[in-house]
Amino acid sequence: VRYPETDRMGVAHHSHFLVWFELGRTELMRATGCSYRDLEDREGIFFPVVEVQARYRAPARYDDVLDISTRMVLASGARVRFEYTISRADDGSPVATGFTEHASIGRSGRPTRLPDSVLARFAGGGPGNR
Amino acid sequence: VRYPETDRMGVAHHSHFLVWFELGRTELMRATGCSYRDLEDREGIFFPVVEVQARYRAPARYDDVLDISTRMVLASGARVRFEYTISRADDGSPVATGFTEHASIGRSGRPTRLPDSVLARFAGGGPGNR
Amino acid sequence: VRYPETDRMGVAHHSHFLVWFELGRTELMRATGCSYRDLEDREGIFFPVVEVQARYRAPARYDDVLDISTRMVLASGARVRFEYTISRADDGSPVATGFTEHASIGRSGRPTRLPDSVLARFAGGGPGNR
Amino acid sequence: VRYPETDRMGVAHHSHFLVWFELGRTELMRATGCSYRDLEDREGIFFPVVEVQARYRAPARYDDVLDISTRMVLASGARVRFEYTISRADDGSPVATGFTEHASIGRSGRPTRLPDSVLARFAGGGPGNR
């Protein structure tokens, strides 16, 4: 938890959890061998967020070290969903859970089916931690 | 939409919608005569977010002017919920919808029933725009 | 001052002043009849920041209303400089001062002289407040 | 470089460099055995930024890995200064340089001389990388 991620309540502002979710899925994708940067730059595929949900269980404070566990739930057609559990690294206690759902679109902005090569890599993806 | 709120897709990053939701409920509360700052500073009541959900309908681009329409749905006991509709100011087309649910806690960190005076003011609150 | 702009010291994090500086120059440019969005979209000219300096005089707290006074100091060749004074709206007391210096580059990424039409408009620009 | 740290120019927004500077000094302090969190929580000493300067040499793009080299220049009396060099991790090319100057204040908000124990630890501090 970085200093400017805290607010005057002394805890991490709830909007930053969406950034941490993003770190989780970024590292999960990197671990599968297809980084999100490559997906955009080489495949011309973008994953705009169409829905997000987060439940906050316990506050996160400055300099806390957090684990982000990410799971890809479905990657069929032109829709991808990631599920997240954020917990404290020291005692594993839960901090937040949530999911994001993404459209898969091409450079033109139209929905695009994920290439089989990408789907195959995702299918073998495990949890991504930070 | 501020410049640093955009990302390399050229559109507002989805995490900033949570900040805009917050602007919506802040202005709604101010309009009822009990600003969120007063609630914290005078009443010692805080509204940490316990759940958030957002659906993104259309991208928001740099310098777009957006309207945030906020509605308080329930304010009973120690739980408050706000619902949001964000739309483009020029043509009213929808950009995003969502809600946040808040606990009402006191300085000690324990759930606190909202004072009747605050509940009464909220009951008369209308939509807040920006 | 928005809630997530505060940090656990209870004041606005110093990095947000750079965002407010940007609001100042954006509104100043809009007031001259050439918005920054138009400059990018129509003229293909970008103003990346090459240097920034800020001095912090007094803290800014949540929900404080601030004035941003912006002055364009030189707009010759391919270099632009803006100077900022941020003060409290209620009593005018100073909060921060600073400047940003910008290169003027074209879509190719190379330094580009500002069109005379833009320079002329800037020359007549007054202070921009928010 | 995180995704939301980029802007529609496709590069990291200049305001995030101040956050990265902060990561640099945080890790430098942690390396000296006195984390910034401890300084605040145990010693009751805060380091508000009184001046910042940054020069941007080259853009930083999404997913770039950056090194932050931090040096503490003076820690005498109630004033601390950190100097930063940010460079690309892959080829060491410079991205930005800058400094921050901090007041040292106590819980009361008044300038406070740093304890000798802290000064001594800082005196032995080396570069902090990330």
C-alpha cells in the first residue's frame, strides 16, 4: 500500500483496489506467457472493463503488504472474467474480494473472439500473486 | 474527464468512475445540508465503502463533460446505499451505472446508527448533478 | 480537494498539485479559444511536460475549495511555460506555487513550432481560475 | 509502469513520477532500518514535501520496468532532501531526475529536529532501487 493510496481515514481508498485487481490479472497473464502488453501490441486485442464488483472486508493501511490471488473464470468467445482475492501477506486475513468482466475487442473497437492460442494459454494459467 | 484520468486506450480508466461516484454522493449530501466533511468532522461518522459495483456502457474521453446523477436508496440503521448514473452532458447518453454500499461507523470504528437528524435530511434529498 | 486526493496525513498528497496545475493550464487554454483537446485532435500538437517545480506553502484539506491562477510566461518557438499560484478560495491565502515547462511536439514526436494562430491566441490569454 | 499510470499520449503521466520518487525514498529509508511508517507511527515524525522538482528526459511506457535510484543529500536540523534518478531497467537509459525537499515536523505540526538515532542511520544509507 503506497502512501498516496491512503486517504484521510488512514486507509487505502477503495478505488485503488481496482488498480490492484488490474495488477493481479496483469501478472496472471504474464505468467501464462501472454502479457497484456503483448496482447495489445502484437494481437491488437484490448480488454476494456465492462463490469466490476468489489466487497471490502477489512481496511488496508499504509505499507501493508498484500497478496493478490487472481483466477480466470471464463474465457469463451469475446468475454473474459477474472476473480480476485486480496489478503494480508503477514497473516493471510482477507481484505477484499471482487471480479472484473471484460469485453475482448480489436483495434476497430468491435468484439473479437480471443485467438485459440491465447485461450489455450489462459486455460493453463494458475494463480498470480504479488 | 481530466487528462491523467485517461489511459493509453485513450479513454478514462475504469477506476476513476469510483472517484466520480464519490463526487456524486458528496454533492448529494452537500445538497441535503449535511456535507460529508461535516458528518466526519462534527458528527464523527464515517462511511467506509463495503461494496461497489459498476457497469460500463460507453467510454468517456478526455475533456468530456459528464453528469453524475446520484440517488440515496436506503439509509436505515447503520447502512447507506447510493446509486449512480453517469451520462454525457451533451446528449445524455449513458456512460456507466453503479452503486456503493457503506457502513456507518463512529470514531471508534464500530457500526453507528445514523442520527435521526441526518436521516431526516437524507430522506428529503434529491438528485445531485455535476 | 477530493477525498482520494487526501492521504493519511489528512491533507492533499503533493502529487495531486500537478494535476491541479494541469487543470489550470487547461482552463487557461480553453479561455483563449484553443482548448488543449483541440490542440491535440485538430493541430496534432502535444505538450509533454519536460520540467516541473512546485513549492508547498500550506496544506490543502478535504473539501477545501482552491483557486488556481495560471499565467503563460513564454510561448516562443517550441517551448511553453506556465506558472501557477494555488490559493484558498475563502481567504486567498497561498497554498502552493510552481511552474511547468513543456515541449511542443507534433504527431511524429519531433519538436514543432507552435502555429502563429495559436501563439496569437495565447498572447491575449488572461488568468484562468477554477 | 501500471496501466492507469499511462495517459492518452500512451506514456506515464508526469504526476506519477512524484509517486515513484516516494517509492524510492520509502525503500531507501527501509534499507537504513528506519521505515517511513515507523518514523510516523513510533517517532511521531512526518516529512511533508515542501518543494519538488522533476526533469523528464524520456517517456516511460506501459509495463516498462524502471529503476529508481535515491540519494539522501542532507539531513541536518529539520530539513531533509532526497535526489532521484529514474532509468529504464533494461538498458539503463535515463527517464527522469528530480529532488524533493521535506520539512521534519512532529505530531503538533511544528518543525522537529530529527533524532540523532535517525540521522545516524540515514548517514549510512546507500542507494535504494526498485
